[in-house]
Amino acid sequence: MSDQKHELFGHPRGLTLLFFTEMWERFSYYGMRALFTLYMINALFFSREKASEIYGSYTGLVYLTPLIGGYVADRYWGNQRSIIAGGILMAIGQFFMFGSASMYQNVGMATALLWAGLIFLIIGNGFFKPNISSMIGQMYTEKDKRRDAAYTIFYMGINLGAFLAPLVCGFLGNRYAADGTPLPEYFKWGFLAAGIGMILGTLLFWSEKKRYVVDPEGNPIGLLPNQAVESNKEGETAGGGGLGTSQLLLGGGLAVALFLVFWKVLDFDVIGAIIYGMTIAMMTMIITDKSLTKIERDRIIVIYVSAFFVVFFWAAFEQAGASLTFFAEEQTNRQVGLNMPIWLVHVVSLGLLGVLYWAFNIIRKNFEKLDGLSLLLYVFILGPAFFLLYKNIEFLITGQAAISLDTIPASYFQSVNAVAIVILAPITAAIWVALSKRNAEPNSLIKQALGLVILALGYVVIAFGVKGLGLDSKVSMFWLVALYVIHTIGELCLSPIGLSLVSKLSPMRFVSLLFGVWFLANAVANKAAGQLSALYPPSGREYKMAMDNGIDETTYRGILEGQIQPTAEQVQIAADAAIPLQYPNFFGPVKDLYQFFMIFVMMAGVAGLILFLLSFPLKRMMHGAD
């Protein structure tokens, strides 16, 4: 008999399994992402513009391939097999990244291994990402009010991995010399840790899926293709329905035509043309399916509108891995000079041990026998507990008086968002539940509009912090931390709510494919994020590089502002050293950080206001599933 009838913290135990599976996958992804642009700039010596473009293309394609994984799961493999295949492919990709960083001095070979690693990561994520998200909704009945809370808890798993990853992978791979110069020989260890995390997550899911991944009646979820599941429920032939061959051919033709328009006519780069063309083609292909009823079509249109507006959110939010990482490394004062007395360390350790003992008792009471899931939970409790005991005993034996931390690595700041989510997600979930009990909970679209406005406020804060900042000046890390915390609140209003919305509005035969469409919005946004990051204005780093190569500061500023025409020799120097010779000008000249950050204020704020106004007519199109 399934163990699903037993609940943990008021939710099915299968949610806990998917929580930790996704945690390890996100550990792998965010561990690599924390180092990715830093590795390209500091080890392979790519220009900041080139690194931003590659970052945008990679993260965009990561969210494009869920279309393939969603279709394969819906029609052929089912969710479970797709997740395992995706996990294996992503682990291989991380080990290619480890190989690339192991021979970074051979730039040609390192770059080839980098491309190989990115390809495996992109394809593997396509099979993994849409399928694990879609199974959560199937653990609850259609009218179960816990769905939004379940996706918020699941989101905590995502962000627990995202919190640990920059700390672990950043500690291993993001090292600096005494003068602050990055040490490229360490990047490989961060990529290796990301690969090991992916293996752990895949093994956990494979070993425990039969016991816990079941619906409220105890039937397994994700073994059969979703089309077959829906057909069986309706008494039809298994495998019927969904996109037929003629529709796929039509969609493929439309995708090719749109790709050529974006590439040749609108002059997009190849990756951008693929992402934008595929997005429009897939959305057209699904909405024109003849098997859709009017209610199903209306609900899918709501998903599409929501997906369109979250593009603006993620294009601004995903600056975390690119322009905000540049900002953290170059123009944020990361000197802390922290000295914590050992007596305070002992006090904090005792408090943490008390919390771990409380969690240990909860698990002991809720699991009758030891299995893979309960063993993992025990490891997460006993591991830190033994580490705390070991370190405290070590401090007592050595007589150490204090713990010091001089400089925070730039990659660590990407953990701020994640730890804020782990802290704030339960509060947010409780707020939604409390409002629901009072019949005052806003619908999903209003929550998402609120998320966009809050995101814009985060950029207002940091724009205020950098206004008038000089080339050699650095701002307090308070401004960057404040931005990440504010963005976290906006993210909690938008992202888990969006996942829940797709789960509620999708017909079963299209559920994984529509999760793939939802992630297409992330694909478009991440590609746009890379393009927007390339607008990051020249800073002290570029001025220093120019002066190191014989172009004085006054001359370089004149060249950037168009007042001085660079000589042929200066053009060649700039090309060899990857130094920009003009301000980024997609939105007009972006001369300083204030102008750069205000782009995101306007973009997210206007999008949030429009979505709020549209939420009222769109609510009727949800037909009660809001």
C-alpha cells in the first residue's frame, strides 16, 4: 500500500520527495550559474558583452527545451522516465564544464568542452523541468485549496538549492588572490560540486518514486504518458487526442518561417530567432488544436497572457546571473572585516542544534520505517548537527578567540534571494491561506501584477543607491542585498502562483506541454536578460583595461561619448583586449548605472499596471479556476 495517505506538514509525502529532487537539480543549476559569467570573463577572457550574450542564449535555451521534454512526456515516456533521463544528461553536462575549467589555459579546448557541457545541460533540463512541476498538481484533487501553498512549498525546495549552491560552489570555485585578483584554477571545483548534486537528486527520485509519487487514491503518477492517462479516464483509446502529425508539421513549418523572419528580416541572432520563432509557433499550434473545448481554449489564452507578462519580470530578475554579478564584483564594497567572538558562535550553535533536534523528532514520528526519503531527511539534520558539534569542539581545543571574514565573494550575493525565499515563502503561503478563508484572496493574475510592481521597486532602490556613483567608487552591499530581498517578495507573488495557475488551467492531455509553454516565457525572458545585460555601461574595469593598454582616461571617455574619433591602433587595441569603444545604445546611450537600472523600473512597472487592468476581464475566462 502507498505511503501517500500519510501526510507530512499537512501535505502528501510525495511533495517532500519532489521538493528534495528539485532542490538538488536547482543546486546544480544555480551552482553553475553563480560561476558561469565569472568563469568566462576571468578564465577564458571573454568580453563582458560576449559573456552576457552567451549567458542569455544558454539560459534562454534552458527554458526552450522543456517544449521537447513536455511533448515527449505527454505522448510517449511519461513524467518519471523523462525526469530520470534529464537528470542523467544534466550531470554529464556539469562534468563537461568541470573538464572545461580543468584546462582553461588551453582556451580552444576549454571553449569546445564548454559548448558540449551547455548542450547537455540544455537538453537535460528540457526533460526534467516541465515534468517535475506538472506532477505536483496531480497529487491533489481539483478542488483542493492546498495547491497554491504546495507550489509555494515546492518553490522553497527550488530556493533551498539556489541558496546552498552559490555558497558551496562559490566557496569552492570563486577564489581571489590577496590583491583581489580572481584565481581561475579554482572554477573547476565549483562545477564538479554542481555535477555531484545532480547525481544525488536523480538517484533520490529513482529510488523512491514508486513509494511516494502517487495521486490522492494511491495510484502512481507519471508512469504513463499524460495523454494516455486522460484517455483512460474518459474511456477512450489510450494515446488518443493531443497534437496530431499534421499539426506538428504545420507548427514546424510555422517555426521555420518565423525563425527566418526574426533572423533575416529583423536581424536577430540565431539563438534569439530560434527562441522567439518557436515560442509563437508552439503557442499557435496548441491553441488551434481541434479537440479543445471553449472553456479549455479560454483557459489556455489566460495562460498565454500571463506568460507574456512574466517575460518582463524574468528579463529584469535574471540580471542576477549577469549584470548584477558584474556589479557585485566590480562596484560593490564586499569588505566586511567581520569578527565574531567564539562565545557568540557557541550560543548560535546551541540554538541551531535545538532546531535540528525538533526537526529530528518530527521525522521520527512521521516515518514508521527507514527508507530513502526519511534517510535523506535524517542526513540533512544529522549532518549539520555533527558538523556544528565538531567545529565547536575544535574551537574549544584550539582556544580560538574569534572567526574572521574579510571579503565576501561576488557569487555569494546570488544566495540572498534564495535564503529570503526560504524565510518568506511560508509567510507568503500562510497569507494566501488566511486571505482565502476570508474570501479576500486576490486571483492569480493580480498576484502576478503585484509581483511585477514590487520588482520595479527593487530597481528603484538600487538606482537611488548608485546615482552619482563615480568610476572608482563602490556602494555599500546594503543596496544589492535590499534589491534581492525586494525581488524575492515580488518573485513569491509571481512565480509559484504562475506554476499553480498552469496546473489549474491546463487540460490533462496538454499539462506537460503547457508547462513547456510557460517555460517558453522564461526562455524569451532569459534571452532578453542577456541582451539587456549587454547594456551595462563601461565602468572602472573598462577604464583600467584601457589605461593598461595605453589609452588614457580622458581619451577613453571622449571616445565613449563620441567626441574623439579612435585611431586604427586604438580600435585594434580595443578589439584585442575586449574593451568597448562606445556606450551601449539600444535604448539610447546608457552612460551610467542609474540609467541602466531605470530601464528595469519602467519595464516592470508598466507591465505590472497593464496586467492588473487586464486581470478583471481575464478572470471570467478562467471559468472558476482562479
